[in-house]
Amino acid sequence: MTKKEEIKSKDSNKNHGKKYQTVKNLIDPGKFYLIDEALELLEKTKITGFDPAVELHVRLSQSGLRGSLVLPGGSPKTKRVLILDDENIAVESDKIVAGKIDFDLLLVKPEMMPKIAKLAKILGPRGLMPNSKSGTVSEDPEKTRSEIEGGKIEYKQDKANIVHLSVGKLSFGKDKLRLNIEEVLKALPHNKIQTVFINLTMAPSIALAVTKKQKA
């Protein structure tokens, strides 16, 4: 899929208003922007009345990629983290079975996995079942929680081999956003990256120049 085809695909199923079309005209569809250029332009594409998220979309030529990384500029969302251990497993398991899930991430030590196997049918479909690949099965859950609170996030590809990530809010400022974008691109296999797009919530996409074939 070419860059123009990918942009067209992103826009094809949306009915965009005048504000969207106005800011879209600010973006050169044939250009791959350097990160600093894109961030300058990004500020001009805001069409929401709230502080929008800055979304990064990276298509790769491989599948099955997932992992975690720490955003040095900070995470755009505060996550509720629960550490499940021998002391609270009875109470927390009952709450989970009853549908009272008041956490965004569940952390456990490896030895706890057999003890929470019965919760897999509930947690699995919600993407909350601890997994060693995502870093939620940890020998030191307290340390992992501190890392998450310090900006650690998980990522994985969708069926189209694209990694979708929020790398901050517009209010973070260009310096923090640049740090976060660079950290994401550093964590991914550079020789497998095909296209990278950045956009604000509900705003049009800007293509980034991240490979030798792409020139700003």
C-alpha cells in the first residue's frame, strides 16, 4: 500500500467537516515530514475543543510484534494497576468474577499464574490476563508498577501489521513528544518499518520520514 492509498484508506469511512478539510489542506500529501516539521504542523491541525491525544501509527513488514517500552516524555494516560498476590487473591478474584474490575493492568509473579488460571475466561477477552510478553508477569511487580506509572506502555500490532500508540497529549509540548516518538521508533525493528503516520485525535494524518527511501 502506497502512502497516498493509506491516507485515502484512513479517510474513506469518515464524514469530515469543514474544519477537518481546512487543516487537511495544510498537509502536503506527497511529502514525508521530519519529526520536528511534523510536530510544528501538528499544532495547526487541532480541531477539537479538548486537549487531543497525539497518535502514532507504524506499519511494519512483519507480524506478531508486541512488547513494552517507557515513554521518556511521560505517558498520556494514567493506568490503574493491581498487583495480585497470595494476600489479596481471594478477595480480588471474587470481585473479578462478580464483574467488579477496577483496574487497567493486572500484575503477578510467575508463580501466581496457575492460581489465576480460572480467571482467564473473564480477563482474556478484556485484554487483562497477565502475559510475560507484555511484561505483566514479573518477578518484581512493584518495580513494574513504578515503571508503568513512570511512562511504561505496551504495544502490539493489529491484523494489518500496524502498531497504534498514543505518545502523549498536544499539551505535552514538542520536546516531550519528540522524545516519545523517537523512543517508539527506536524500540521497533527499523528495517521492517514501512510507513509512519502521526495525527491528533479526529485530525488528518501526517507522514513521517523515517526510512532511507523517504525524503522530507
